Amino acid sequence: MTTSPKTSESLPEVHQPGPHGPTPPSSGKPKRRGLIWVVFLLIVAGVAGYAVWQAGRPGNTRKGQGGGGFGGGRGAPLGPVPVVVTKVARSSIPVYLNGLGNVSPFYTVTVKSRVDGQLMKVDFNEGDLVKAGQVLIEIDPRPYQVQLDLAQATLAHDQALLANAKLDLDRYKQLVKTDAIPSQQLDTQVALVAQYEATIKQDQANIDNAKLQLTYSKVTAPITGVLGLRLIDPGNIVHASDTQGMITITQLQPIAVLFTIPEDSLPEVTQKLRAGAHLPADAYNRDNSKKLASGMLVTLDNEIDNTTGTSKLKAVFPNMDNGLFPQQFVNIRLLVNTLTNQLVVPNVAVQNGQQGTFVYVVDEDSTVHLKTVQVGVTTATDADILSGISDGDRVVVDGTDRLVEGAEVRVRKAGDLDNPAGFDAGGNGRRGRGGFKKGGKKGQSGGAGR
């Protein structure tokens, strides 16, 4: 029986024997596993290299060095830290009291009519600056002119009666001497002359009153100030008894500011005022970013507000540039004293930590030391140091975030780069005063000591 030959696809794979026996079948798994390990090792090497590079930068620190908790937990830098310093000096420092104030017109007048009548004419524009005595409104003057003419006519009539009574009095004086008339008639005539004289005075008063009413028909500005919005229009009938005025005038030059201070600060202000001191006051806008005006404190209230524990004060400002406007909210800085010959440092040099308030002081070897200080009065830029440092000490004003007790620093100018070109971050050529640490040699560590 003949068997047909099998195709190559059905033949089993035959392995040629090797020198030590048959060769096992090949597989791709070991190659893939080796590739994974290579990638893993490359990642580890990259992370380690980045960590070493970061540790070598001058801004990074090694934990646990230089003072421990005294520096707030920050480590010492690997190289000299670039810092900006300033010398402690003595200077005068002002003492201010701050308060929230409200601008108020120096004077406010609501102009009303003092006579009854029809409003005929308005001689102003709303918002005008008017002078005291300037005519603002004209009321119909004709009724008051008629009253004046009537009073003058009455005066003339009574003056004629008085003149006739005086003539009769002179006749009666002659007749009584010859007993031609009784003395009683003479006495009656004397009384009649006195009555007419009193009537003349009454008539003169009526004339003056009529003239005054005629004057009131022209309404004038009682003060110099700025006009508000008109409250009544021409053609309306106004009365002296009207509660609503016709126009409001506010005096803005000068202008007043009412502000409050805590009651604990009141004795110092009172003492200065009683001594005749003129305390300057400055007005600032809401966020204290712009000074609006300068003036003087003039007086204080006669009682303390027991609901807020504050006292109200009044300052006056010339306001020649109209920088202040009525009902405007401002911040007031009242200068109550000036301390002289005080140790003063910039505010940025003062730090706060677990040990309290402190500054960093740089010694002659360019080594930084943490000094706890007691701060007195502070201003927007400077702080009064009561204790902890001395005249001539160099305090750090920039770069404090990298400092710890005993750290080495490199003094730089404000605005310079932290590490100029050629600076050795490794620390072998660390600079002290004058560019080198005391005892170092020039030319070490790749030109760090240029």
C-alpha cells in the first residue's frame, strides 16, 4: 500500500542538535523583560540626577543645618546667600493716629424766602460758586413798594399835625401868662405834641419795615459757597413760612472733616491741644493710596461715644483744589508727636517667627545672626527699634527667606542678580566682606574669587 508524501506544512519542526544537545525553541519574553528593566533604570538615574542638580543650586538648602528651630525650620544654604543690607541709623520718626472720617461742609445754608410773593427771576446757575451778598432770586417787589409809599405818606401827614400842634402850644404858653386860657388847656396841648412826636416815630418805623421787606424781595447769598440744585422754579408763590428752601449753599473752601479716634488715644491729643499745639492732619482716599489734602485739627467733641468707645474730632482743610467733597469718606492720619534720635530700620527687615519679632544682622565675617528685637512705632516704610540691635549694625532687607542663624552671605546691591556670572554655587570660593570669606584665597574654585 503506497502512502502519499506529507506537505511541508504538516511536517514537524526538526531541531538540529547542538554541541551539547538539542537547542531549545526561541522566545521573545526575555528580551521584553530586559527592555523594561533598562527603561526603569534610566528613570531612576534621571530622578537622581535632577535631585543632585537641584541640591547644587545656591537657593536650595540642606535640612537640619544652621540653627534648627531658631530659624523657623529653614536649612542653611549650600553657598553664600546673596542679600541686600542697610545700616541701622538714628532718625526722627512721626507718631500718627489713624481714623475714619467724613467730609462735611464748613457751612451749609438752606436759602429761604423771608417775604411772601411770586418768584419772578432766578439769577444763578446750579453749581455756581457765589459770593456773599450776591443776588440769587427776585420776588415780586411791587406790594412792598406800595407799603413803603403808604408809610411815607402817613409820616408826612403826621408831621404836619405835629407842626400845627407845636404852633398852638407856643400860643397857649403866651395866653396862659395873661390868664386868657386855663393852664389845663396848655397841659393838654403839651400832651398832644408829645403824642404826635410818638406817632412820627411809629411812622418812621413803618417806613423802615417797608424798606426792609422791599430789600427781602431780593434774596442774596448769605455765605460764599457752591450752589446745589434749585428746589423751586420761577412763577411759584413762596411764603416766609415755607419749610422747604429754594436753594442750598455749601462752603467748600475751607472744608471740614469729622473723624473718630479710640478713647485710649484721646489724652495725648487733649494734652497737645491744651498746650496750644497745632496738630497736622492728612486726608487719604479709601485705600490709603493717595493723599488728598493737608489741614489742621481744630477741636474735639466734649464727650466720648460709649457705644463705640471713640471720640469725634474736627479738622479743617483749605481745599483750594477741591480735592475733598461733602459726604466723602476719607482716612485721616493725625500727627500727634515726633520721636527724635530713634533707631530706625526699614519695615521689610523686621520678621516674625516662633521666637517673636527679629531681624537678621550681618557681622564683619559676612555671617548672619538672628537678633530678637522690640518694635515701637511703625510707619508706612520704617520701624522704631527699642532694643535688640545697635547703631551701625547691618540688617538684611532683601533675601531673608533663605537665611538661618550662622549662614554665610554675600552682600549685593539692590536690583543686582542673586548670583552673577562666574559665581561658584558649590561654596569653595564663598565670598565674605569685600568678596571673600575671611581667610580665603583668590583664584579658588573656578574663579569664584575674582
